[in-house]
Amino acid sequence: MNTCVLWLRKTLRLHDNAVLSAAASYKNFDSVLPVYIADPKQLGENFEKYGPARLRFLIESLSDLDAQFRERYQSRLIILLGNPREIFVEFAKNFGSSFTSLLCDYSSDPWDRENFSFISNSLTKKIKNIQISSLGAVHTIHDIEKTISHPSFKNPKSMKDMDKIFSLQFEKNQHGFYDIENPIEPPGKIPPLPNLAKASLDNKASKLHSLSIPEFTDQVSAKIKTDIMSTPSYFIGGETTALARLKQKVSGKTDYVNSFRKPRTISTNTDREPNEPTTTGLSPYISTGCLSARTLWKECEKCYMQGNHAQPPESLHGQLMFREMFYLLSRSVDHWDEDRNNSMCKVIDWDEYDQEKMDAWQNGQTGFPLIDSMMRQLSTTGWMHHLGRHAVSCFLTRGQLWQHWKFGRDVFDKNLLDSDWALNNGNWLWLAGVAPFSMPYFRLYNPCPDPKSSLNVESKTADFIRYWIPELKKYPSKYIYEPHLAPQSIQSESDCIIGRHYPNPIVDRKTTSKQNLAKFKDSLARNK
Ligand code: FAD
């Protein structure tokens, strides 16, 4: 009996899943065990490292994948809660020599690489002739290890550098596009599950007890003391919704895709729909692995073949190139998530953690409606537009509050549905003004934007602000981004007195931006 354990880490999908296709195509597997491991080290012992929206999205994604395995392959997704290292020791014990193969998707995150190398070593010692592979270019378009070990590879700092890196790995086809392989179709069938009872997977007392979706959901709800499935959400997790959103926003939507220029998209979402992004809104699905980046790339390419189209860095291909750039850097640059010993980060003497400022920022209580609406959207739905992320990260760091970018990064990490170690760190480095690819540190965003601001806020109806800050629902649009400037009579008529019903600005924005620019300059000189 040959059993292949299929460890799905960032591939919660059937389409373009090279790991699944490999398991289906090897003729010598009698059984395949598709496994997802929920690791308390990543999620928190009490799931406290993930916000409710993120947890819910994960459960929905697992549930969708499980349903697809059942329906298409008469199989199921085995969900295990525990330390992957210990789980694989149990697999080796329970399956013995019938555990002949481990297949998983490559992950460049440091703890995933460490776990994989530990598990490979330990299994090789325990099981003679076991085959172990981690497949690259599944979560990213590039094979990260192959790309960074190319003799001409240099850490990219710009889109021009990324263009060179793409051309090292891919030829151009007759249409002038990089010859990136088409996504793989889901396999027609896969080998059946092994005997679960024999491996104690159905034994509640075993470390390998496989949790059903309701059991996992109940455990999460009990630990966070909230019925997770009744928490608010906008994006529904899973490959099925990912593919539906791809179809709704991108596939065949030539006008939208070809004219997509990121800096022109509106940060306050779609008119009259305060939850619907003006960008694709696909990031939660790509980060969780419900949608492959290559599939999005190829769908854009089909539209581009129809006529004139935007170019990187502003186009959708440009967005995916940024994604590749941060993945490559996060692997090639040591201490990517630190400011010390990180060759891509200038050291700035930020203030100590300030509880009051952090609470106000995180809870949407700074008295700056743009910042507060964005942060309330984040904590409720787990998503925020890219320019909203620009506004709130600049405000927290070099703009107004002078807090370390790592504090903001951690709040994002907990709450974002699309939270991604490589991208979150890369973008915070970018916005804090400390990286070589950052915008100049002295270009600050005004947190009280006018219609001309590059933050592209909608300010005629200001529906987005009214939705997320109901306290300001009745304010005239003229004052909505700076309500403390409204005369007392208007504050009274609008049923919201600033300082009583909605906070006064936590800082004087003009004074702090001036002071912070000076501090930034000083730090640069001191820490040269
Ligand atoms: P679109 O504009 O429709 O782009 C399509 C896809 O391209 C996205 O889904 C995403 O996979 C990729 N992409 C777009 N912009 C970027 C970018 N700047 N960097 C890398 N990839 C990009 N994105 C994450 O996926 N995870 C994060 O943890 C994350 N943290 C961020 C933190 C900060 C401070 C900032 C400023 C940005 C962060 N981003 C992160 C990048 C970006 O904001 C989101 O990817 C984007 O807003 C997602 O929306 P969308 O899918 O509609 O994007």
C-alpha cells in the first residue's frame, strides 16, 4: 500500500494546483491523503493571532475545499490542529512504511521553510525510501528558489528590475507577453483516501484526529468566545467564490482590465456600495491560495490581447509583478520583517509603543474620518483599499503618530484577510519611507484629503465615511473629512458634537507632520 500525504499549505484550491495534479498523475499511489494543518503557533493557542473576519474566511475556504474534494473525488480534506512537526511524527508512526510520499506546495515564509526542512530530515530517518517534494511556482509565478539562485539575480528595487527578472525566467511569446504557462486544470480523479481508522484519523483521542468543518468551527467559536459564523463579513472564503469574483471582475471584462490603473482607483470603494472594492478584491483569495496568481495573470493577458491596455507598474500585471517582487525580496533579504540587519530598511528612531495612540488608530477613533473609516472597515471586514492602506500607514508612522511600522504591520497581520508575511512587511517598509523602493519620505499624505488628493477619495456624497462612521451621517460633505472645523451650529444640526460624539483630532496634523519630517531627517543623519 503506497500512501501519499498531500500537505496543502497555500493551495486551498483545485485549479492550478500542481501538488494535487502531481499526486493524481503518479501511477504508484494507492491512496492520497489531502491534509491541512492549522498550526497554533501561527493562529495562536486560542486563535488570538487572527481577527474574527480572518478566521471566518479561513474556515469558509477549508469548508469549500472539503466540499469539492467530496463532490469531485469522493475524498475529503483532513483538517488537523497541531504542530506540523509532531503531526508528521504521528503520520510516520501510524502509517509506517506505507507512508511512501509527502508532497506539498513550497512556501518561502521562514517558519514554513524551517518546518519543512525539519520534517524532511525526520521522515527520511524514520521511513526508508520516502519521497518528499515541495513544489515551487505554485503560490507565485516564479519559482522563488530557482529565481534567486540565478547568477544574474539582484535584489529588485523597481518595476524595471522586475522586468529584468521576468525576462531571466520567461521568454516573450509572439504577442509580446512573457511566456508564462497556462494554469493547470483540476485532475479528473485522484486516488482514494487511505484507511482512516487504521491511521487513527477518526479517533478523537489521537493527535491525528481529523476535525470536521463543524468541529473546527466549534473549537474556534469556543476559544474566541464568539459564534464565528455569525460575525460580520463581506468576502466569503473559498475557491468557488474566488472563481466567481474573478469572472465578475476580470475574465472578459476588457474595458475594466485594460484601463485598470491602480493610482486612479478610488480608495473609498464603489459608489453606493461601501464594501465593494474598485480594484479586483481578489487579494484575500490569492493570499489564502483559493485563487492562483497565474490564473489572474493569464485572465488579464486574454483581455490585453484585445487592444490597448495599461502597463506596469499601474496595470494589473504591474500589481502582480509587485507581488512577485516582495516574494523574491522576502526570501533573499535577511531579516525582512525587522528594521535592524535588514539591507532594505533604514533605521529610524521611532517612538516607543504608545498605547493610547495605537488604540485610537486601531479602533478608528483618531478624530480623522478617513483614517477611522478605513480602520473600522479593516476590523469589521478584513479588507481595505490599497490607497486606504497608504493613508493609514503613513499616518501611523512618518505622517502623524511616529509609531514604528512594525506595530501597524502586526495590526494588519491579525486583521487582513489577505495578510501575507512577504507582502505585508514589504508594503509597510515601502510606506514607512524606509526602503530603497519607498516613495520619498517627505511626501506625506494629508489625512484630511480634498478631491484633488492622490488618495482618490469620493467626497461628494462621502457615502463611505457615513457608512463606517455613522456618528457623522448627517454632516455636510464640505466638513466630512475635517468635522472639527464645522461651526458649532452645524455640529448641533448634524447631531454630532466633536469632542463628545466623535473625537477631536488626536494630533494637530500640520504640526506633527512638520515635526516628523525633521525627526526623519535627523534619524537618517544619525543612523547613516
Ligand atoms: P488589485 O489592485 O486588484 O491587485 C491584484 C492583485 O495584485 C492583488 O490581489 C494582490 O495579490 C497583488 N497586489 C496588488 N497590490 C500589491 C502590492 N502593493 N504588493 C503586493 N501585491 C500586490 N497585500 C496582500 O495581499 N497582503 C498583505 O498583507 C498586504 N499588506 C499591505 C500593507 C500595506 C501597508 C500596504 C500599503 C499594502 C499591502 N498590501 C497587501 C498590498 C495591496 O494593498 C493589496 O494587495 C491590494 O489592496 C489588494 O486588493 P486587490 O486584490 O483589489 O488588488
